[in-house]
Amino acid sequence: MQDVNKKVEIGQDVDNKIVVIGAGIIGVTAALNLIREGYHVTLLDRDKPGESCSFGNAGLLAMSSFEPNVGISTLMSSPKWLLDPKGPLSIRWRYFHKLLPWLFSYVRACFSKKIASNAQALHGLTRSSLELYQQLVKTAGCESLVKKSDYLQVYRSKAEFDKAEAGMQSRRNEGYKVDVLEANTIKKLEPALSEQFSYGHQIHDHGYITDPGELLTCLHKQFLSEGGQFEQANVTDIKASHLHCQIICDGKSYHCSQMVLATGAFSKLLAKKIGEKVPLETERGYHETCHAPGVSISRPIMDGDRKFMATPMSMGLRFAGTVELAGVDAPKNPRRFKVLNRNAKEMISGLNTTDSSTWMGFRSTLPDSLPVICRSSAFPNIIYAFGHQHLGLTCAPKTAQLVTDLICGRIPSIDIAAFDIKRFK
Ligand SMILES: Cc1cc2nc3c(=O)[nH]c(=O)nc-3n(C[C@H](O)[C@H](O)[C@H](O)COP(=O)(O)OP(=O)(O)OC[C@H]3O[C@@H](n4cnc5c(N)ncnc54)[C@H](O)[C@@H]3O)c2cc1C
């Protein structure tokens, strides 16, 4: 067996070297923070930056969406969602047997006594998102990508509105201003919204990203301009000791004293290489961006019944969301695109979808809906940062700070016990 404690990169010391694997929004923001701490940082990704899940999301900085996607109400709604062809959830039944262990853990998490404390922990990651992004884009010279805004959640039925009210009350309890909207106010705020929506919430003081792909590109460029290195490389293996990591890619190895694993939905495979098991699944999500929509909206709007967002972005009007449980290997599902297209047209009157682009991405999700942000229990010089489910864009800047605290050996600025991988042992 290779002695990974040996500093194999001839003539170079690895003490100050960090490798971050994964150039999605989590990896790029972490790499940028780390370079600012004086480390020599190499960022690795098998793709070019800006081609991951972080490229195609709905762009919402969902600071008040701190309630985990678990609970008896979510569980009870799942069969209805699955049966509704326009609904937000689908399962590829050929994948079902592989999904079962995760589903069991998910159902257990729905009855957990920790849901309330987990929500508090998640809020620690989401609450400062807008402010932290404003700082990041200022230094990177791309301020126009972050927009301060309210957002709407609208419903066709009173029953869906009532269900959402409990969550909205938790937000109000945390100091967020959430107004209840009647049909005529909804129409006044957003004239392009279809008449179907009779109930709504207006959630104030949030923000959104006007082009998530461009944000990633911009932060990545900033990382390079501050001395960071990027290499396009597919990581196939990791060998580690407590002092040294060797990261093996097709045809090349990288050596460092500490590394960060931020490979989103693919982190399970790489964690396994260092002997760590984690019940990570993917919730695949879809988007359609209409480049000449013919109508406009003024803020992000969530269809509260069908669980997708419409966001006014710089490249067009993007409809993004829904969940497909089908693993990382199955091809895109054309039926999900059709459903999203139909739902978008039903949501926005007069929408033109002829000049559109479509996309599918892999959210990485743990059964309790919290990410893993911690030291590896196998090797303390490996830091994990993955599993941010529907909130990775929102949580990235705070996650990056926590990763940096861990790498620097500082006490993290918030309690991160809830994000420890040991919770699955
Ligand atoms: C439809 C949709 C809408 C969404 N809307 C929102 C929203 O409005 N707000 C919000 O906060 N979040 C949203 N999200 C979630 C958010 O996009 C994700 O949580 C976030 O992008 C995850 O970032 P990441 O860096 O962890 O992973 P990714 O962006 O997936 O990056 C992981 C990177 O790791 C690389 N990688 C994987 N394996 C290897 C390997 N072996 N070697 C080298 N590189 C590797 C991949 O190429 C990839 O670039 C949405 C997601 C979807 C799908």
C-alpha cells in the first residue's frame, strides 16, 4: 500500500495546500474563502465551472425556508403528489428498490423529535445569505447578479394555503414579514399571473440571483484572480492519512494536507473511497427558461400547489423545481419537461415558450434534509460540505465560512453539531 504520509510531490510542501473537489456553488465559495486565508488552493471538477446543479436552479435566496422538508404533513401529501400527473413529485419505479433504504430513513426522519432543532440549525445556514452574497459579489465586481426582493407563494386552493400557513407562522416567529394576499392583491402585484390563484403569501426582505450560472463563473474568475488554481479532472479515488491526502484523477494525482469534498449528489461515491458511508440520494429537478416569454413578472413566485418557482432572470423567465427520485444515472425524463411546460403556461397567462431552453440537475439530499458539514470521521483533515438539497444556493456562503473555520482550526461561527455525518451512524 502506498504511504500517503510521504510528501510525494517532489520539491513541494503540501502543508499549506488545500484541494477542494467540486466546483459547484459550495466548492467555489469555499475555495474563494480559503484562498483569502492564505492557503494554496486547487479546485478540481470534472466539468467546467458553471455546468453543475448550481447552474440551473431557481435562484431564490430562500433565507426563511429553514423548515426541513420532512414531517408528517409532507409525508401525507406525498401519495397525492405522486398520483397527480401535474404534481411536484415523481419516482422512476425501476429505481425504487435502490431508493428503499433512503426512503425508510426519510420516513423515520418525518417522525423525529429533532425537526424543530434541525430547523434552527438550518436557519443558521440560510439567514445571512443575502448579506453574504452582497459582500461576495461586491468584491467580485458583479453586484447586479444579486437582487434584493420579496417573493410570492400562491395557491389555487384554500386547503393548500392553510397547510402553508403553519410554516409561514414559523417564519413570522423568526422575525420575517409575511403578508396574506387575497386574489385581487395578487393580481395587482403580478398582473401576468393566471386567475387560478386565489390565495397567497408575500414574503418580504429576501433576494434572488439573476443568473446562477453567471454567478458561479464570476466567483470562479475571482478565485483565479486571487491566486487560486482550477483543474478539470475527474476524481476517481482518494487515499488519506491524518496528515496528507492524495487525490487520484484520470492520469494525475494531487497532494495536499487538507481537502474539501463538495461534489453534491456525487459525494456518496467519493466518501465511500475513504470508508465513510452516507445515505445520500438525489432529488432531480428540472427547469425551462423562456428567453422571449412575451410577459413579465416583477419578483420570484412559487406555485404553492405544484412546487415550482418562476423567477425573472437576466436571460429570460425561468421555471424551475419539482422532484424526481431516479438516481444519478438515469437519463432526463421528457415527461417531466412536458409537465413543467404545461404548468408554466397555466401559471402565467400568455406565456410564450417557443424560444426556451431546458435543463435537469441533481440536488443532493440526506434523509433528514440537513446537509453534512463536518470533518470526516475517518480522517479529520477531510472536510465534507454536501447534501444541501433545495437550499444549496442559499446556504453556500455560510457553508463556505464554516468549511474555512474547520480548515483553519477555528471554532465554527455557529453550532454545526446537527450537520455532523455521525448522525447516520
Ligand atoms: C430545479 C432546481 C431548483 C433549485 N432552486 C434553488 C433555489 O432557488 N435556491 C437554492 O438555494 N437552491 C436551489 N436549488 C438547489 C441548489 O441548486 C443546489 O443545492 C446547489 O446547486 C448544490 O451545489 P453543490 O455545489 O453542492 O453541488 P453541484 O452544483 O452539483 O456541484 C458539484 C460539483 O461536483 C462535481 N463532481 C462530482 N463528482 C466529481 C468527481 N468525481 N470528480 C470531479 N468533480 C466532480 C460536479 O461536476 C459538480 O460541478 C435548486 C436545485 C434544482 C435542481
